[in-house]
Amino acid sequence: MRFSRRSKILLRVAVAIALAFIYIPLIVIAIYAFNSSNLLEWPPPSLTLHWFPEAIKDAGARDAFVTSLKVGAAATAIALLLGTLASLAVAKHRFFGRETVSFLVILPIALPGIVTGVALSDTFTQVLGIDLSLFTVVVAHATFCIVVVYNNVVARLRRSSASIDEASADLGADPWQTFRYVTLPQMSTALVAGALLAFALSFDEIIVTTFTIGAGEQTLPIWIFSNLFRPNQIPIVNVVAVIVVLLSIIPVYLAHRLTREEEGVAGGRGAGAVATEATAMP
Amino acid sequence: MRGQGQAARLAWLIAAGLVVALFATGCGSSSSTGDRNTDMAQSVGKGEGELNLIGWAGYVANPWKSQFEKETGCQVNFKVGGTSDQMVQLMRTGQYDGVSASGNASARLVDAGDVSPVNVNLVPNYKTIFDDLKDQPYNTFDGTHYGIPHARGANVLMWNKDEVKPSPTSWDVMLDPKKAQQYKGKISVYDDPIYIADAAVYLKTHQPDLGIDNPYELDSKQFDAAVNLLKEQRANVGEYWSDALKQISAFAGGDDWLGTTWQYQYFALLDKGEPMDTSGETQGFVPKEGATGWSDTWMISSQAAHPNCMYEWMNFIVSPKVNAEVSQYFGEAPSQSLSCKPSTLTAAAKAAGLPENPKFCDQYHAADQSFWKNVYYWQTPLADCGDSRGDECMDYNDWVSAWTDIKG
Amino acid sequence: MEAADALASAPKRSVGRRLADLFHGRRLLQVSGLLSGPLAWLVVGYIGSLIVLLVASFWSVSALTGEISQTFTFDNFNTIFTEPVYRTIAWRTVRVAALVTVTDAVLAFPIAFYMAKMASRRARAALVVGILMPLWSFYLVKVYAWRTMLSADGVINWALGPLGLHGPGYGTTAVWLVMSYLWLPYMILPIFAGLERIPDSLLSASEDLGASPFTTFRRVILPLAFPAVVAGSIFTFSLTLGDYITPQLVSNSQFIGNVVSTNITNNLPLASAFAVVPIMIMVIYLLVARAFGAFEHL
């Protein structure tokens, strides 16, 4: 399709505006991470690297970081398991209630966080009588992470042909072998992408976590929330944010590379694959 | 479509089954009948090594926090509560040992059985607490003591003296719509239903025909007047605050110029070099109508995992020098009469790194009983007016829903 | 000979094989086996929790002790339907959610189109990574950054000052602005994926038939991309509907989430009753979205 010069320029301008909109606040955060004053005035009086070692020394931040990693890993593992099971059922078979499964899976993420948080919290404390703790947080996170894995894997399985499974059976493989040697490798990139996104979801989650976490525990977002207004901690919070964004380049790039390898098979969808997989999250 | 129908039926079946199951088990909710807890410790044993406290910002800080940890070996974990509601909620989880409860939390905690009576014989420093803090309706219920008085203070009016001129002497700068309009969008109001009492205190002076006496026991006419006043105020409010530090940053950033606050924020802003001012010392730091305030009580949880450490804390926090430290740090009147000895005040100020002020207790009217008669301590609004009106008054649920209405 | 030997000494049927035989051809058994875990988790666990919430909304609470009394009553629903403030709050929340959705759709479309149809492979990859990375910076930090930016002495006023303008400050407008910012990537990506699926040949054909770019956009691109837009809107709408942290940090306005969170402590039944409102709204929204085919684009 030919584009007139004018529409090309207009589109480029629109893209520039959108990117500026997205990145300016992040730049502000980065600047505050170097702010010498902890009062968050603008413009900052001077810049310093002073806060970076402070952030690394901060025990609360470190503990919260580790807790977030643990919760994220556990929730992702559960979501991987349940999401894969559900997507296998939906992609490989036709049965009544198939559409309902998609609906059910997306519900935890489509309903407002406060609803999910309060409902789960009440069930834990009132109905089941168990104390809130990291376990309850993991359960809550896994619940809304399922959809991320599910969508990725279903999309991937839909693109693969059923005849491969039949060929495998013809060659004498039983269903477990077919799954292990045929289906699983096909799904692997979708699983990795789904796992990365589920982890990201859990890592940044605040609302549901607030309602389901025990009194003595802190994930990183909870730590940030408790430090948001402490003057001495604000620069550290900004530093932590900057560090996490920089660290995130690795998994994002990884996910992109992994799905790019499918270009040949999926017919030039390229980054679209990452996008499709990436879109399955709130 | 057929598949859809069957799926829907299946879903309904499951849902129905769950509902039946839930009702059958009575939903397993706590079957507490709301009885007060009556277990009282008879002795204080060895410290358990840890203590989990909830309190107002600035109540548990160094140097006295680390002093306590050194002396008793009880490591203190301190969680700040922004409002009494938050404190009640946290205490209900049963994961804390104690709380510094204001009057609008203490009654609720006692009646729900969340706190246990305190054996004042185990708290030697209790003997020398000011008399007008003992046996009060917010810390003593049916003759049983449920806590140790910490300190008391008033909710003060604070303003940025570069922006707010002339210096206000009355709450009308915030509550009179015509005056408040001047500072539209720059007014900071406490985000809690209990603030309705502040409007009632204002109306007690400015609309005496309403006959308001106790600002926490309002019949529907008085209540509606207070609520309407606050609805008019909303148009001028810049921020409703519940986090002390959030208010500090709002004033420091120029988003707010005047508002209701605690001494804690006032001193913190002065420390930052902000041009803040508050009602004069001669007035007792409150505008001419008087003010609401609070008298805080340390209470012990009925599910305290570390009761011995809690008793040690309660005795520690009202010991003369420590109570003087805490009071001067926060800006409130100490509950311990011995804290007001000038030598104690000076030593405490030195320890806390504050300017020496042997007149502190006089300034804060610590021993002046008549002053506190014009400060209306936070208490829980009850339907029982406590006077000839009987059960006509608005209870706390009414206050809470009115507050939602006021904020809009 | 070898073939016969092989057949004669066929491997014993392992447990795995026998199990596989049991499942073979029995579709229902296979499906149940696969779905039992996820369904148990989601239906019993999650839906069950929602039912607990729904049941709690029919209870009431004592003003003094905060004890919940389990007697059935419609009082809470009566309150939220008759007292005007709850309608105001619900309407404000829905209105802002709709505005945010429209804003994000408008902002997202050009960049998604550029990424899908005009960018080189390198540029596209860079843009995708560029859009995804901000999602990794914490929600709270982003909202707080906006709070400082919108403050009286903040970046926005500092930048607009010389022009004689000033920023919106705190308020519902700020909430709309910040939410549009936060959820924009969730709108860009589905639209991008959806636009990518439109074959270039369709667009060329439209052009060959004499359509102006605008007509092509209106009659070819938009209808084909619409389900993807709806898919993205599920997130922008639901995330705005339930958020209470952003309204708290950049405004005084009460949103549905704020009322629920304030009442959680002291009046759980009322909070639950009010929480039913966004649940109903989202269930209906999801059903409508599904009808538009949005689920294929998630």
C-alpha cells in the first residue's frame, strides 16, 4: 500500500507523541533517582549517585525484592501448570462448555483487583480460617496469572496442525510421548513467554496483594507503598524502580528473541508474535 | 448453542451447590458474640524477645525505641496507622500485640473483644499518671481498666504564613464558606468520619441555637447541620489526608496552604525550613472555638503473642524521662506527671536531640485540667446520647456513610 | 524373523500405556482429566470466593463492635441504590473508564498502525520492546511520578508556566490523564497484533479500487481491527473501574474502589454490596466483548 508523504509524516508525528507520552514520566523517575534532595522539588537542585548504594544497602528493599521473586516464581509455576492443562483441553478437543472455560479463565483478571482481593481474603480468613501469609498471596497471584499462560498456549496450539499429533500416534507414540516429544516443544516458546508475563504481572501487583498478604511480609510493591511518602526513602524507591526497569530489558529481549525464531513457521509474523503473547495480560 | 446451554446449566449447578454448602456450614464466620475480653495478666514474666505494635506516626521512634530494645531485649516492629479505622482493622487480624488507641477506636476494640484488660498493678509508673486521665470513659469500661494513657493533644490549625494572611485565629478560615473560598483548593482536611465532630465544635460556637454540647453525640438536626457545613467545605478542599507524611509533602510542595493537622507534621515542616505557623501558645495552640483532640491509650491485644514485652512497653513508655521524650518529639501533653519536672524535660529533650524547653508542660497545658475541658477527645459516636435525648443520636455507621456522602 | 520375534516379545504394558489406553478415544475423560485441576481452582476457589462476597453483601454489621450479623437483609443494596452519592460515584467511575478507553484507543491506533504496516522489521522490534519495557516499571512509582508532576510546583506547571498556562492539578481530570497513561500499552499491543493480521493485499486492493486512504481506513481497516480494539478495551476499562490507588494519589474524587476499600474495615457487607456493581458491569462487558470476537484477539 502506498502512503502519501503527508500521511507518513502525520503517522510519524503521532508515533513520536505517543512515545514521548509514554517515556516522559519514566525520565522524570530516572531524574529523581539521581536527585540530591529528597524533597522531590522540580527542578532538582543537583544530581548525585548517592542513592544507588543506599538502595542496595536497604534491608527492607532487599527482603521485599527476594519475597517478590519467591512469590512470582511460585505463582508462575502454578499458573504454568493450570494454564497448560486448560489450554490443552480447549485447543485439542471440542466439548460443551469450551467457551465458558475461556470466560472463567479471564474473569480473575477482568474483575477489579479490589473485588478479587477482598473475595479471596474473606474466603481465607472467614470461611477457611487460615491466616494471611505468603501462601495466600501466591494462591491469589496464580489465579489471575493463569489467563496469561492460557492465552499464549492456546494461541500457539491453534497455529499448529492436528495432523502432527496424528502422525506421532501413527508412528507408535502413546499420548504421553506425543505430549513430551511433539506438543511440548511446540508450546515451549509460548510457555516461556507466558511465564515471563505471568511473572511480570505478579511482580508488579499491589491491590490484590494488599488484601491477601500477612502482616509481617512485604513484596516489593508493598514495600514501595509503605515508603512512598517517607522523605528519606523516596529517592531509594525511585532508584529501585530504575534498577528494575533496566533489569527487565533482559526478559523482554529474551521473550522477543524466542518468539522471533518462529518467524519461519508462522509466516513472517515477527514481532507480532511477541505482541500477541504479550497482549495476554493486564 | 446447545453446548452453551449445557455449560450454563453446569455453571448454575455448581454455583447452587456452593451456596447450599456455604449456608450449611454457616460460612464458618467467627462466632464471637462480641463479648468483652476479661482475661487479665497477673504477673509479668520474661520478655519474649519481640513486640509488634501499631501506633500513630512518631509514637515509636528513636532514641526511646532502641533504648527499650536494649533494656528489655524485645525487638520492636512498628506499624503506623493513619486512622483509627485502620488501627481497628489491623488489631482485628490478631497479629499485633498492642496499639495506641484513640477514643474512637478504644470502645470498639473493647466491645469486640480485641483487647484485654490491663492490670495496672503490673505497671508501676501508672500511679503517677495525671488524675484526669485515669478512669476515663475511653480507657475504663465498667470499672475495668483497658489501657495505659500515653499522651494527649489537640488537632491544630496550621498554615503557610507566606500565603495565608492575616494569621487566622478561628476555624472559620476553613469552615466558613466565604472565608474558605479565598484558599480554594489549598485546604487540607483530615480524611476520617470523625472530622464531622470538628464541624460540630465550630457550630457549637457559631450556631449556639443548635444546642450542641458533646460534638460526638449529635441528634439528626445537629448532625445534618454539621454534614451540610462539610459539604460546603468540600468545594474548597485541596486534599483529604490520612497519611501524616503525605500531608507534609503536600504542604512542602505548595499544594496546600492551610489545614487541620497534628503537631508532628508542624514540627517536621519547620525542620525542613517551611514557613509554617500555628495558633499561638497562649491559646494552647488551638483556634478560639476550641478543637477536637485525642487522648491515646496503649492497649494490649487479647491475642497478643508477646504479652510480657507489651507490659514492659506500657511501663516503659510512661516512665518519666521516656514520656517526656515522646511528648516533646511529637508535640503533645505527656500523661506522666513526673515528666513535667523541668530537669526531666531538659534531660529528655537532650536525649531526643530537641531544643531544651523546661516550660514544655506549661505550654501544652499538661497539668491544666480546665484547658482539656475545651478539647473534645475523639470518642466513638453512639446511638445513646448519654443525656435526656435518649437513643436519638447518630451512631458510628451513620458517621461513616455521611462521610462518604460529604466527599461525594 | 526379527519382526516376528519383535511381536512375540512385545514390551509389557506399562502403567502409563494402560492409562493412555483408558483415555484413548474417550474424549470426555481426557477433557475432564485435563480440566479438573484448573476448573477446581477457578470454580471452587475463585467463583466460590466471589459467592462468599455476594453472600456477605446480604448481611449487616453492628456499629459499635463491628461484628457481622448474618441475618439476611437487603439494606446494603437499598443503600447503594437509593442514596445518590453511590450512584454519583459509580457513574463517575464508569464515565472515566469509558473516557480512558476511548483516549487510549485514539492514542494507540496510530502507533499500532505504524508498527504493523509501516515500520521496518528493526524498527518494529525496537518499538515492541520499547512499548513493553515501561510495563516493567512499577505501577506505584509511575502514579507517584505523575503526582509529583501534577503538583503545584511540579514539572507540568514548570513547563507550562512560561506559556501562561498551568496543568490540571489534582482531580478527576488528573485521574483520567494518569489512567490513560498507565494502560496505553495494554491497548497498543492487541491493536498492533490485530492490524498485523490484515493482509497487505487487502489494503492494496482497496487502493486499487479507488479508495482514499481515509476511506480505506474507515471501511477496511477499522472494521477488521475493531475486535482487537475491543480486546484492548477490556483491560483499560476494567483496570480503571477497580482502581482506588490512583484516585487517592492524584485526586480527592471517590471511585468505586475507594468506597469499597474504605468500608472493608468497618462495614464489609456494604463494601461487598458495592463491589457487586463492578462485577456486574464487567461480566456484561465481557459478554459483549466476546460477541464482538474480542476473545480471539487477547
